[in-house]
Amino acid sequence: MDFRILGSLAICDDGENLAVGPPRIRVLLALLLADPGQLVSVGRIIDEMWPESPPSGADALVHSYVSRLRRVLRSGPTGPAAARRLITRKPGYLLEVAEHELDSYRYHRLVADARAARNGGSPRDRVALLGQADQLWHGPPFGDVPPTPMVAAAAIKLTEFRLNVLEERFETALDAGHDENLVVELTELATRHPLRERLVGQLILALYRNGRQADALDRYQQLRMRLAEELGTNPSPPLQHLHHRILTADPALTSLPAAARTPIPRQLPAAPRLFTGRKDELAQLTTTVDTAGNQGDVVVISALGGIGKTWLAVRWAHENLHRFPDGQLFADLHGFSPTERPAHPTDVLDGFLHALGVDRDRQPDDPDHRAELYRSLLAGKRLLIVLDNAFTTNQVACLLPGGGHCTVIVTSRNQLRGLAARHGAHPLHLDVLTDSEAHTLLTTSIGPDRANTDPQAITELIGLCGGFPLALGVIAARATADAQLPLADIVGELRTRGLDALDSDDLTASLPATLSWSLSHLTDRQRQAFALLGIAPGPDTGLPAAAALTGLSERETYRVLQALADASLINRTAGGRYVMHDLLRAYAAELADHAGHRSAALTRLFEYYLRTTTDAMTCYAPYQPTRQRAGPQLTPYRPVFTAPGSALAWLDTERANLVTSAVYAADHGWPTYTSQLSVTLFRYLDNGAHRTDAQQLHTAALHTADVDDTTPAAGKYGTVLWRAGRYQDTLTHYQHMLDNLGNTDDRHALAVIHGNLGIVHQRLGHDQPALDHCHRAIDIYSEIGDRFGEGSARGNLGILYEQLGRNHDALDQYQQSVTLLHQTGSRSFHALAYGKLGLACAKVGRHQDARLHHQQALAILGEIPNRQYDAVTLNDVGATLCLLGQPTQAIRYHHHALTHATDVGDHYEQARAPIRYHHHALTHATDVGDHYEQARAHAGLAQAHHTERNTSTARTHWRRALALYTRLGTPEAHHITTVLAEVGVKLDRPKRTSPVDT
């Protein structure tokens, strides 16, 4: 418990402030604390509360107030134990309070210690102790308690004692020469107590010593006149003597013995000359200190070695020297050093105390006493303390001030979470420089003239160094040392030699050496995990993947990752992902190579990725088997997917890692992993229109020794060609596969090839070959019982029939497609089939069925996103609405389709949307007789058909637009004339509706 009377009345129980309550309860508590531990009778309480006429039943009222005060005590964390402190004992009550629990007790104890220090202690020590005592005051004693005789007497006694102690502190400080910071405080007190001659005399002396002789003499005259007017007396002889000495400029007033002069430590290193950027971090430091105000604060700057923690701390310190008039302390704690062990706090305290004026032979031998003296000397001062290169929380903790106005900045490669938990420190994690900051640092280091000789090399160096300040500094030093060396040569050296190009005989300027110091304090298991994380392909790593890579349990892996993050060797990002800087990754990979763990670790990782991808795809697209070949299960832990959404979320998160790992595996001895992942991941990449990823993965699979022209992975490469619009190349690729398959037993592969050939022939306008291949695919799928394959193939055949004008045949195929796809559980493809079926119904006059099927399509559409085919369904719904006489709604769906198609880069569906949009616009404009909008619609249709390479139709619409614009006399007529003159090349016939790849 903590009871406070030196200011407003307060009770603090285990860090929690308790609400004391209304005035009567405050008076009761004040009476019990005015003479703590002593019995206060009920009669005395009544006399204090009602000094003139106590109410009837006053005894009962006092008893009720005591009960309410007990409830207040019971409301805190210690509960009943606190309430039992308030004891009923005839003829009244007493409150049990230990000396350390009452602020007035602690105040008197500190004052007594300061007075005891007169024998053997320094003036600085006494001033520090008295200043520490004064910090316990927060206002007038019992400040918010209604006055009673007993409380008022106690308050007067405490106030008078405090004034005497303040005068004692000021006198000690003046004797020791510590007068530079006293004027403000003395002026405030002398104004409140203008007739306290000792206090005014101290102010006069402080003003004189600070070069304000006129103000000092004016203060003396003010006192003299006030004493004469109010008391009819003169200033005391000592004050008159001081006045005379000031008038005669007595040199003894300003000359002090050397022992009395207080040193002001200025231990900061020089400001870093090449410091650049970090505006946000500098502002954050300033905001933190400003927010703390007079309470002081602790900031921990953490980052990997070589990022610039010390530079930031020292730069901010030099920019804010005005905040710390009592000096700055700086110590390198050698937490991470090639030659020295971490500094012991006792040794650091030795240096700090010496800087604060305590000779080493006068410092306490006991470490705790030394820390107490250190905190006492800092009490009431405004100092900045920079603790650089710290290792642990314990190394720093005893170097923190006891409170007050000091600010502490700690830099460390470790995050030192204990300082935040135990001391309320503010973390500031430092990242690499931005490209702009890196450019400024590099050009400033080597000189702008040198940098301007090869700006491309500068850009490449910045990219290769990844914003790492130490790496940039090593490069700059190399360039500066050899002015004739072309910057392009340094780029080449950095590309070929990697980290070796950033090494140096000077260990402090060697990036590999700097990184190695961070590893020196890790356990063997942590070092091995760090090395293996460096070889994991992909931009980041999740916890399960890290467990597979390291071969550790999930729990142990989490602990290791947390240790590496605390050491700033990896960064944890949102979603529990872990990332590593590229240069750090290169260093880790070298360690993994030396340790010989690469092959086994990557095998475990690839096995984890493949099995988990298979699980995810089974949940996300159960209608399409992955056909993964079974292998040994090397990693026991994998995520469990209970719904398509969770599987899709995992695939989205890991996509970059899966593709990157497959490309790496193809070139480094794991071809089976690449080819199997190509097949397994196909539907996800295609549905999501992840074109670039699909191209990288399927191309890598095609070129592995594990893949030939008959394998499924080769078929997936055909999709890459198809999505790129390379239809003739796609046709050649699939035909080559078909020729090589021959009489293969793999009927599924044969059906896929026939189906894809049907799609390609349809897009190229080869109607009969398209029909033949579609029928062949349907026959094989039906024969092997692949309902998803047959449903997709029948949908593609329906598209072909529809474009040949055979709408009833198309309707029949779409109906069968819907039935088959419904049986597979393929919701997104089911929506696509419903969209096609609805449009076919509209074309044959079955309008009610058309509305029903499109409602079904739209209901399914948002369940599982299918970016590749959503635009097709939306365009089909729009076309159906147009046929049903709802052009306004149709335009809305075509607009959504256009957005989807643009997002996924589907140029054909992009073209379908604006063509229909402008048709609807033309219909509206014609109906209302708006010739200008008719012209705009014709121009839009012309541009859309031109994009579709349908030059004849495009020219027709441009001519109609030109006629309307000419009739209207608008300037658009000239633009159309120019366009018609430019369009003269022969273009391909228009493409057709996008089928479904299988």
C-alpha cells in the first residue's frame, strides 16, 4: 500500500489508485494519517468534523464513515488484507501504516540521510538526496481535504518543515557552486514567501552569480522596503552584508574551491557526419520524450548490427542538447563485440559516477550502494543517458535513473522486451534505409560528381545493398579509396562475390564480421535454424514451414523463431510470417552450406509444401484430382483445412513461396517436386488468374528431366501459351502431345488433350476440328467416369454450338454440363454453367428459365472467387438481361464483367463487355432520339470491334459515327476522319467466347 498526504490525499494499492470518496471520508483518512499509527478517539473525530455543533447520532455517523473507508481499502487488489489495517480499538480507531508506505515518512527519511551525509559525504550527494526528497511533494499537504484544526496544524507543520529543507538544499547547492539552475525555483518560492530573508538572500546570491547584478540589487531593495512598511524593521545583518559584498563586487562571492565545482558530463561521441534520413524515427524519439515531459523516459532502439542504431541515437542527442542542461552520459556496453565481453554494470557505474564528480576512491564498493548513489546524484537533474550496444535487460536495468527528468536511450541488437515489461520502456525498431535515403548516403559518401558519372551503377548498388547502411558504407569506402575504379566494376564485384565484397580486415567495417557477432550469443539450435531459414526459397516463411525446414517440433520452432526475432536476425510480420533481409539471407545460406544441412532440410520443406498443397487443393477443388504420387511423410505437422475458404487463404498466403520453391527445385535436383506441384496447383492458379506465377511454375516443370511430352505437367504449360494469346503455339504444343501419347493407357491425359485442342480450334475458327476434339474428349471422360471433365467438355461444346447458331443443341449440352458439375461440387464452374444455360434459354425464348438460371449463377458467384471465369458469367447474365428487355440492368453486369476481365487480363472478355455496353447505349440513344449519344455509342462500338480485330464491323460503326458527328457539327468528326485514315491494315477475324480449360 502507498498512502500520500504531500499533496492531494491518495491511496495506491499494488499500483492501482483507489477512489477515496466524499469529503467526510477524506477528513477521516487525513485524521488517521496526520499522526499515523496513533489511536484517534471517536470524540476527537467528532470535534474535528463538527467543531461547533455535532449532529445527533454523531457516533453512528463516524462508525458509518469508518465502514465506508474500509470498503475503499477493500476495493483494491489486496482486498480484505488492506481493510484489516483500519483497526477498531477503544475509544476510537487507528490505521496501521508502515514507514515506507507513507510519503511523509519517506520524505523525513531522505532528509535525515542528507543531513547525515554532512560528515563524509559530498555537497553533491546532499543536494541529490534533498532533491529526491522534494520530488515526493505534489502540492500543499492534505490539499483536497476540508480543513479541520488537526489537519490544518499538521499541514502547517509539514509546510514549514519543507521550506526549511528547501532553504537547506539551496544553501548546500550554492556552497557547492550549483547555482545555474536555481534562479527559477528560488524566484517562484521567494515570490510566495517574500519575507523569508534566508530564501530571498539565496535568490539574490544566485542572481548575482548568474550575471544578473541589477536584478539581485533590485530584489534586496524590494525586501528592504517591504520589511520597513509591514514590520518596521531592516534586513538582517547577514543580508545587509551580502548586499554590501555585491555592491563592492567581492570576488569571493563567485570564486569557489575546485572541489565545489560540479562537472557537467559531455560524453557523447561526435555527431555522425554522413547521417541521412530517419526523419520519422527522429520525430518518434522527440514525441516520446515530449510526451514523458518532466517524468523522464526510456527508449530502446533495436535492430540488426550495421543498421544505424548508434548513429540515430547520437544524432538525436546532438540535435536535442538543449533539453539536457545537466549533461549527457554515454557508455558502450559491448553487448556484441569481437574482442570484449559485455561490460559489467558496476564498471559502467564507476565511469558514470566519476563523470558526475565522485572520485573513484570515494565510490562505494557494494554494487547496490553504488547504484543508489548514482540514482541519488541524478535526482532532480535533466541528463541524457545513452547506453549503446546493450546485451540484456539486466545489464541495463541498474543503469536507469530512479525517476525524475532524465531520458535514457538504449541501443541493442536484442529487443530487450524486459525493459518494456518492467520499466515501461518504449520500443523503436529500426529498419533499413529507404531507396531515397540510401541514395543520399551513397552519393554524399563518394561525392555527387563521382555518383553522377554512372547513375545506373548507383541504382544497382543501392538495390544490391538493400538499404543496409553498413553495406553502403563499405561500398562507399571502396569507391573513395580508389577514385579510378569504375562504379560498374564495384557492381560486378558485388554481384559475383556477394558478401565477400563487403568484407574487410577492419572488423568494424566488415559486414560478415558484424553479422557474426549477432550469432555468437545464440545456442547451436538457434544458429542452425538461422542458417536454414536463409536457404528457404520464397519471400517469407510461416511457422509450419519453418518447423519442416528445421526438423523441430512446432513448439520448439516457435521458441527458436522468437529468439531470432528478439535478436533482430529475422522480422515477424502480420499473420505470423517471418522475413529476413537479403544480405542476411545470403550470410545464413553460406552458413548452411558449411554445415551441410541444405539437402535434408529442403527435402523436408518441399515435402511439407507438396503434401499441404495437396490437402488444400482437395478441400478447395475436390472435383479435380491432383494425382500426386505418394512419398515418405517427413513432417508430422500440417495445417488442417475444414472449408474451401481456409484452403484458399493458405494458398494465397503461400503462393509466392510455392512457385519460388518449385522454380528453385527444378534447377537444384528436385524435379519431381516441381512437376507434381505444377499439376497440383494448376486449378488454383488458373481460377485465380495468377498468370505470371502459372507461367513460371509450368515453364519450370516443362524443362525438368521429370517431365516429357506425355506428362500432365506438360499439358499445364499449354495453358500458359493459351492465356498469353499464343493460340497457334498452343495448338502446336497440344497436337505434339497428342501425337506422342499414341495409344497410351492414360485415358485422362488423352481426354484433357482432346478437350484443350477443341478449345484452341474453336478460338482459331476451325469449327469442324473443334467439334471432333470436343466429342472425343466427352467420350473419354464419360468412359472413365470423370464427371468434372465431361461437364466442362460439354460446356465447351455448347459454346461451339451456340456460335454456330445451333442454340437448341447448345442448350442440351449446357443442361448436361450443369447436371454433371453439380454432382462434382464444383461451385464456381457450376455458376459458369448456369450462366451459359441461362443465356441459351433466353435465345430459344425460355425467358422464365433464363431468369431462374441466372439467379442460381449469381447466388453461387461470390462463394468461392474464380477470377478467371467470373467475367464470363457476368457477361452472360448481362446478355441475357438485354434479350429479356432489361438493358439498364444489362449494362451494369457488363460493367462488372469489364472490371473483372481487366483485373485478370482477359482481353476477350474485356472486349465482350464494352461491345455489349455500347450496343445497349446505342439502343437507349436511338429510342430517345439523342443523336450525339448515338454517335458516341457507334464510336465506342467501333473501338471495341477494332480491339477484337473485326475491322469490317469497326469501319461500319466509325462511318455511322462520322455521319452523325458531321450532321451535328461537333469536333469529334475530325477525330473520326483521322482514325479512318489510319486504320488500313488487315486484321484477324474476331475471337470467340472463352471456353473452360481442363
